[in-house]
Amino acid sequence: MRKSAFTRACTRLVLLVVLTLAALLAPPPPGLSAAGAGAVAVAPTGEDTGTPAVGRAWPVGVRPRVLRGWEPPATVYGRGHRGVDLAAPPGTPVRAVAAGRVSFAGRVAGKGVVSVELTGTGDPPLRTTYEPVRASVTEGDEVTAGEVIGTVEPTGSHCAAPCVHWGLLRNDTYLDPLTLLPPWLLSGGPSRLLPVLGVPMPT
């Protein structure tokens, strides 16, 4: 008995899914690491990555709203979020969180991207990325912490609301960018002593 067109289509679909999964799960050829094949590693949650808290400014605003946090996937190709999304309307100035050198300023897949290698963070150095950003710096520029490196572009955001995607890498491994910020920045700023009105100063 001849198979119906529907049965043949289902068979082809199942075969396609099986072949795709086999290709994704197969180990890379000898001599070619997963990273060399285009994969990027992600540091698991809780792993001590030795990230120094060298940040001295948020990328946008004073204490921006985090629309989506760091969600490292269980595997290289797994679902997750390899960075932090910060709420920022188009035109918002984007700043370098720490001092460094601009290693890239251009467009990737239609989005403006700026990447900064951070000074004094080891070999290879830590590298922050910001997108979508209209760059005001060029590759090779030295920047200081808090220096404006561009503005948020009106398009290219993957958030439901306008945002900046902020990433952190060491070599090809993604890390949690919030680990760059010291506690006083994460909590809103350093403590400051203010005068108490109505209380005389001691003599």
C-alpha cells in the first residue's frame, strides 16, 4: 500500500529533526574546539570567575532598571541570557563602566556595537560590550570610567521596551557584567555624611 503524501511529509520532518539534533550534539572534529567552531562558553552561575569590581559607573543612568538579568545557559547552545538588559530610551548617553581601550566600534548584524577592553584586568583582558549604540568613539580610543562612548540607538534593541544590552567577556567566555560593579554602585551610591539641621556643631 502506497504511503499518503501526509505520511511521507511527516517522515521527512522527523528525519530532518533527528539529523539536526545529531549535528548539534556531535563533538567538534579533532583539533577544533567548540569555541573555534563558533561556540562561546558561558561561566556557570556561582562560579568564581575572579572578576575585579573595577566599574565606576553604570552604562546608562545613575541606577537603571534591569529589564532582564544574567541567565547563563546550562550548555553552550542552551537557552539563557548572556548579559544584562538595562532600560534606556533612545538617545540616552552610554558610558564606559571602567577605563580601557575601545577594541571595536561599528555595526554587527545591523546593530551598533561598542566593545571596550578594560585596563588592568589580566591577560586576556576583560571586555565589555554595549548594543545597540551609535558610537561616538573609534577603535583604539582610550576611555576613562564614566566617559560617554555613544548613545542608545532607536532601533536594534531585543527588549520589549528600549534598552541597552550590556555584556562582559574574558576571551570567548561570557561573564555576569554586574560583577564589575562594587557594592556601593549596586546599592545606589556611597554613603555621605550630611549636616543635621538644628543641632549645633561641637566646639
